[in-house]
Amino acid sequence: MLEKENIKFEKTVIVGIITQKQDEEKLQEYLDELEFLTYTAGGEVVKRFSQKMERPNPKTFLGTGKMEEINLYVKEHGINTVIFDDELSPSQQKNITKILECKVLDRTHLILDIFAQRAETSYARTQVELAQCQYLLPRLSGMWTHLERQKGGIGMRGPGETEIETDRRIVRDRIALLKEKIKVIDKQMSVQRGNRGAMVRVALVGYTNVGKSTLMNAIGKSDVFVENKLFATLDTTVRKVVIKNLPFLLSDTVGFIRKLPTQLVDSFKSTLDEVREADLLLHVVDISHPEFENHIASVNQTLIDIKSNEKPIIMVFNKIDAYKHLTMEEDDLITEKTKKHHTLEEWKNTWMHNVGEENALFISATQKENFEDFRERVYEAVRHIHITRFPYNKFLYPDYKDAVEKEEKEDLE
């Protein structure tokens, strides 16, 4: 008989600050995301702390009073981990750990930890390890206090290499080694991309946990890992997809997130090359998420960072089956109507106006709602790229509606 597995979650506290750039509403939204990240990493958030500040305290990030309050709560409730929503400097992390006497992480460290858990292939593991080493290097100070010098005794006095310097050298050597390893893999990946011939390449991009892998499975009849957690996909999956006799390559890429650590953008360069080399981007958006417009802005910013914002993009608004809006009574004259009151129809009109009717689609990947429209739009976009590249192939791939009619005729015969 199988024993029931009890998963133990680490008791965690999360911390953020309210500044001029980040009001309370924005902070709560960031902390919601941080809580989901913590759950994905295997933690249970038992309390949130926040403080209003003009700028973070350079020594302890928060004020002394708030640090005392957190310290008291940590001791009373046996908290294992305290996670800060912003990146802590090495000295801040050292000082906070000294005060709280428990594990202290920041958002960057947490994301790196999730990536380390999720990395399946040798390439993903190498990329994550490089990012972790780059993050760890400036934070090594103070980790070794048991040895001041490596060796002592006769003939060993005088200037020597401290334990911390030795460790820094080891980490630097490891970074150099990993960079060389990634260079070799990058070369192999670029050869693989070159071997794919002149087929049109389509890449799925979007915020993490918006349903890219589900969409990939639905359109490509493939079996990509899907889970309702952040960063379920780390390794790029490329599949050949055929819609009405028109073949193209579809790749599922790593999800983006706000405040994405720069170390990860650097180490995941080759994964992002799939996006750089794509002919068409399908920007998948979870319309059921209350902050989906901010997610769109974050993804667009990342695309600008990797110089891929000029490519043809189709906005695919997914999860329409889960979309819910706030309602107002007809005689309610007090409540101010906000975007949260928009119906799905209103959002459709807004986005079809913003990006053009041809470039906005509203679907549900799990329920296959409006899936035929999606297939038609992707077919027409891929066909346009293909016949621009190979004008003599124009007659091989007719318009989508003609292709459907031809298929129906063949079925009748």
C-alpha cells in the first residue's frame, strides 16, 4: 500500500516597502506574486510586513523599529525564512541575517532557487548554476568566520590568502568554466537552429504561468509539461506544427516576470535566442489575471531588452473562460467605473483598437474556445511570411478558407 506523502512547507514571512514609485496597491500586488513564487519554491507565507519609506535603509533595508517587530514575530512563531521583495545588497543581507538569525532571501535569490528546482537538462542546469555563481560572488563576505588564514605555523606567517579570498577565487574559476561550457552549447544550439532549414519559426512568449505550454500542447499535439506554478517551463521546446498542409516550427520559451534578475537574462541568452530568431511572436496573455496589462508591459520591456520588439506580434488573450469582471448596479451613481469593471467585449474592443483587429485574439486553450479563429490567424500570418520568402510557393498554400473548402471536398469524395 502506498503511503500518503506529507509535503512540508517552510514557514515564511515576506517583506516589502511602500515608496513614491510603489504605492500600497502596487506593493500588495507584488507581494501576491512573491507569495506565489514562495509557494512554488516550497514555502508557506504566514505573514506579510510592509513599511512606508522614502528610500530603503542602506544598512538593514527597513527601519530599526520594523526590524525589531519582524525579529519578535520570527522568534515567537518559529519562522524559517524571511523573503524581501527587492534585491538586497550583500551588506544588507549580512546585517539582516545577524539580527533575525534565520534564513534571509531576496526576490532574485528566490527566483534562482525555483529555476534550480525546475532545471531538467544539462544545459538548463548550467545556465542556472552560472546565474547562481554570479549572484553569490559578491555575497561571500562574512560566510567564513572560522578561519582567518588558510594555514598557520612555521614559515606560514605574513601575508597569505584568507579563506574568503580562496572561496572567491574558486567561484570566479567556476564562473569562467561555466561560461566556456555555455559557449560550446550555444554553438551547438546555433548549429541546430541552422539545420532547421528555411521553415518559418514561431515563438510563444509571455509572462510566466499564462498558459503557453497548454497552448503549445493544444496546437502542436505535443506533450509539454504543464503545471499551475511559476516557471514550469525552463527548457525551450521546439515542435514542427502543420496547419492545413502548412508546416512551421513552434517554440515554447521560458516565461518572463517583473524584476527578472539580470543574471538570468545573461545566462539564459541562448534560450532567448529562440525568440530573437523567430519570424513571428505569439504574445500569450492571461486575461483572467487582474494585472494583465502590467504583465504585457513587463514582457514588452524584456522584448526591447533582447532587441526583439520589432518583430510581427499577435496578442493571444488566453483563459477567457476564467475571466470575471466587477459588476455595478444600474442605479449606482457613487462607484467609479474602472478597468476592473470592463466586460470581455469591452476589452476586445480596446485591444483590437490598440493593436489592430488582425493582431488580437481571445481564446481559451484548455476549453478550445475560438480555437478555429486562432488556427486561421496563425496560418495566415505564417503563410504571409512563407510566400514573402518563397514567392513561387504561393500556389501550394491557399487562403485558410480555401484550404478548408478543399479539405471538405476531399472528405466528401
